[in-house]
Amino acid sequence: MKQPVQSRQRILDRIRAATPTAAKDASQLADSYAALPRAYIRRGSLSAQARVELMIQRLREYDAEVVECTSAELADAITTQLAASGRHLFVAPSGTPNEWLVTSAWKITGLEWTIDHGLPIDEHEIEKAEGVVTAATCGIADSGTIVLHHSATEGRRVLTLLPDYYLCILRSSQIVETLPEYFSRCQQPPALHPSDKDLSLGTPSLATYISGPSATADIEMTRIKGVHGPRILVVIVVRDN
Amino acid sequence: MTHAGSARVSLDPQFAPSFPQAALIMLRNPQLRKNVAHAIDVIQAKRGKLVVEKTDWQELRSAASAIRFHVLDNLGAYLEQFESRCIAAGGHVHWASDAAQARQIILDLLRQANASEVIKIKTMTSAEIQLNPFLQAAGVSVYETDLAEIILQLGDEDPSHIVVPALHINRSQVREIFARTMGLKNLSDDPKELTNAARTYLRQKFLTVPTAISGANFLIAETGTVAVVESEGNGRMCLTLPRTLISLVGIEKVLPRFQDLEVMLQLLARSAVGERMNPYTSLWSGVTPGDGPQNFHVVLLDNGRSSILAKTKERQTLKCIRCAACMNTCPVYRQTGGHAYGSVYPGPIGAILTPQLMQLKHAQTLPYASSLCGACYEVCPVKINIPEVLLELRAQVVNQERRQAGRFFDLMYLGLRVANLIFATAWGFHAAQRMGRIGSRFFTRKDGWIHSLPSIGAKWTQTRDLRGLPKQTFHQWWAERVKGEK
């Protein structure tokens, strides 16, 4: 095998030779980027009410179950959903508000919670859980997409992946109409690492966009719900605006 | 064995038969044609509805095309930016000039991680460099995790589509493969039950195999982010559970900024599977303590891409985001399926990508595997003018061919040189028309069509009829009309 360093240089040399019109410096590159046409729709036109309704409609089209409640009714709504799920072993991320953690005192018996504070809880422990409850970062109504940036209330990535049942709490103030509106809300993209000095701290380095439960259409294009991710997705939309 | 094609065609362009030969084998397989047509009808119907709903579809296409051209124009700068951000975030970046180097880099990384097993997310790039057979020969067990890829791997089948690679296999064929290889005698052919069988089969692999290989849909230069778009969740499993992750990515896959995903993601799922958004999109940069693989490598693959970049008309080939809309709409692909293209990249995009990636001499017939109807260009979300590139490649094939020894007196090239002389002057052209009308009388039947021609002309008439020449040329008709008016 040739030295990797050499192939890096060789590939870059070939690219440079192939692109004589490339920008000469960073500012020229930025100007050329800024001049790109972007005539597509960036801002939605729906009222706040219609936006939430569209989000709910799209989620239901993906076979997700959706219920609505006010902020005051949230704890009750969570209890009702968990009781209806018929499951008992749940996990939740470390930042989950206490009032979400429904206990046996709340109408359901035999409910067990594991709070994920990272290690020593490993994947096998999460795998044992029958369900997971988390918050979300954003909802995109146009495509019915739930955005997770994996903060302390959303949990690490496997948490919302291994359990078969996923209850997601989405506030109506987090819902935008279009995908570009979500990206413009991401002033600091979920991709920056704390060790990267010229970029701001505290921005998440991970993101997952979820549009309905896990699905496949690989066999005769027949859509099957639930391959490897959660088979059941329930969303509680909390009216807070 | 259940090969959906009764005869197998190599997908290595070095060994594959020519497109017409391979197509003939596929056309004689009615089951395969039925399976392909069914799958394509479903995708096309879904895509059609969702594209109409998107009122800014053309504006999104224009933006996507411009972004991708801008990236290609400045590829060096963006790749270096991606590399430095990825490393700053704790990732490692490797550069591979060709397939052999990429395979060796990946094997070395697996050896460093003491990996005897590896789980994989569907990646066309790994199929391009024929990674699986190489790793298996080196003693590494490879487990595909995408449902379609499991079907192919367990059934010892080849992919025939870049998004739904097993679309040529129907449910009863899948049942047979799973029943035989998983030892499930009582399995039914219900897609739900088959999917569950795959879920159970893979669950332990996800939880125990500590090394994964993925491709990537996009790289973000600004942030060093890698993006993987998928449906089943097998991707998320491979991206989060293992300790070591290796992502093999073509150098053209980079986007300038995080925000550019707002264009690409709106186009990709609608074009690929007819969904508003695919179920799961994963974005990560480098490593994140406490979440996912802590040992992360990106292998950037050139393998012929930089030479495509150097050519003006062909460069647009690299704008491709691998959505497969072109093959879903192609009247040729619909009839032949993917294997006829003799490459892991089938359909119209394959017809232009394969000859360029694998050297033209291995794919002489692919640029002709098209009627040039233009449907592929019309649906392409990044506006690749595939017919334009096909014509350019055809010109290259002809130029190469006519320079070969002994071709100078080839009937076709001789004829073309004579035609060149005749059509260069108006009187020559008119004389040829007169001669042609006289000559064609011998072959034109009563219905006004020529059904068979002798000699070299038979090459045309053996597959199609030719309309006989009209009694008058347009020029003659026009001259008479003007005379009559006076």
C-alpha cells in the first residue's frame, strides 16, 4: 500500500488540476456561495394553529399515534399513555423532569424506571426496557419530522432506538412549518465539537431526524412498520403557545 | 438456488457481458420483469403525488443543482475543510486513490480494532470497490443489516437498484431464502413476518459486533458532519452501538454548509422512495463522549472521480445524490431491470457513471442503453443532463473505435465518410435525395414502410421499420406551392 499521506496529496493535486476556476481564497469562496440561487420556499404561511394541526396530520399519516394536551395536563397525559401501552419497564434520559416520571402511586402498578446517566448502564440494559420517554428539540410540520439534538432531556442516541415503544413529548412552540425554518433556527448547528476552538461551546454534536416509526418497503414495496427502531411511536403535543 | 435471474450476469464491468447480451437474458425472465415493473409502479405513483404537492419543486432543483456545481468547482477547498473539522471533532480521515487502496485501508483499520466480524449499512460505494468479498477472503465475517441487503447476501444475489436493491425478488423468493438460510421451516411469505425474521436475526449482531462500516449521503464541510439517510433503523444501530465506525465516502459527497441539507433532504426522500421524509436521518461529527463509537474513521474515495471532475460535460455526473429517480422513470430499466447494466450502478446514472469510473473500454455499450427520451433529466433532483453526457460518451466510444486498426475500411465508417462528402454541398445532397428515392422504391412495401434492407441497412430494419421516402421533398413541395400562388 502506498503511503496514505501521499494519496491525500495526489488526490488533492488531481482535484486542483481539474478545477482551474476554483475560488482563490476563503472570501472569494464565501462570495460565490452567497450568490447561489435560493428561490425555494423558506418561510411557511400557516397560522400557529394550522401549523400544529398539519404536524399532527403528518405524524398520523406515518402511523404515529398523537394526543394533545395543555402544559397542566401533561403528567396525566403521560400516565394515560404509559398505562395504555401495556408495558412496565421504561427508560428516560438524565434530564427528564421529575413530574414526567410517573410512578406506581399514579394509577399504574408495577412501573419501573431506569434513568440513563450514561455508564455503567450499557446497551443491554437499555435493550431490556420496553419503552422510552423523551423530549424533542423541534417538530417540522411539512414532513411530520421530529428533531432530536440529544440534549439531556432527549438522551443519547441508542435510548430512542432500542426500546420497542417511544413516547415523545413535543411542545407546540417547538413546531415550525418548513424544513428551512428549522435550519434557520439552528443558529449553531448540531455538529460542533467543544474541542473545536473557533466554534462556540455547548452546541450539540449529534442530531437525529425521525419521521414516523421505523419502516421498510424492501419486499415488494409493501410498507412494513417497525424493522429495527421502535415499532410504536406516540407523540404528545403540548399546547404551550 | 433462487436466482431471480435464471442466468447470472457479473456486476463487475471488467467481466460483464455487453448490455444487449445481458438485456436479452433479463428480457427472457418474465418473473423478474414482473417484479421490477411492480416495484417501480409503486414508487413512481408515490413520488408523483408528493412532487406535485411541493409547489417549489423546480426552485429546489435549481438550488440543489447550483450547490452541487459550486461544490465540484471548489472541491479541494471543501474537502480540506471537512477533513480539518472532522479531525478537530475527534474523527480520523483517510484518503484512497483507488478501490484497492480503500479496501486495504479498511482492512488495516479492522485489524487495528481486532475485528473478526463487522456489521454494515447499505453502501453503494462499498459495492463499487467490492469490499465484502475482499474482507471475507481476509477472514472477516461481514453482516449486511439493511433488509434488502440481507436478502441479497443470504440468497447470494446481486443488487439490481441503488435504493431498493432487491426489488427484482418477490415475497415467495424471499421466503425461500430466509427459510433455507435461517432454518425457519414454517415461515410464511407475509412481508411482515419476513421483516420480523430479519429483525430477530440481526438483533444479537447489533448488540454484540463492535465494528461497523457505513457509507454516507452527505459530508458537511463547515462542521465536519456526516449524514446517513435511511428507513429501517439498521443504520442508527450501526452508527451508535459499535465501538469502531468506518465510513467509506466518495469525494464528491461534500456540501458546503449545514444549512444546505434543507435543500437536499427535501429532494432526496421524495425522489428516492416517494416519502415526504425518510424515517431516520442521522448526523454526527467526529466522536461524542458517552454516545456512539469512540473510534471513528472516514475513508475518502477518489477511484476515478477526480478524472470525471476534469471533463467539462461529464463533470455533472458527480452532482448525483444517488436517489435512483432516473432508473425508476427509465423505459429501458423498466424492461431489463438492473443486472443487465453489468455494474453496481444500473439505470441511466449507471450508464454514464460506470463507463467513466471503470474506464470506457469496459463499458462500450452502456452509453447506448438509452433511447435518449430525456425522462431521467426531467426527474433528476439535481438536474444532471444525462442524455447530454450519454451523447458525449457515445462520441468517445466511436472515436476510440474508429481509430482501431482495420477499422478504416469498415463499411460503416466508409459510409459515414462518403456521407460527409455528399452532404457537404447542396447539389450533392439533392442528388443523393433523388438517388435515394429511386433506390428505396425497390424496398418500400405497399403500406409505405420499408420492412427489411440488405447489407448494413439490415442492422436498422431487423429491430424496427423505416418509413419509405415521400414522393416529394419539402423543398420541391415549397417551390411548387410558391409557383401556384403566382
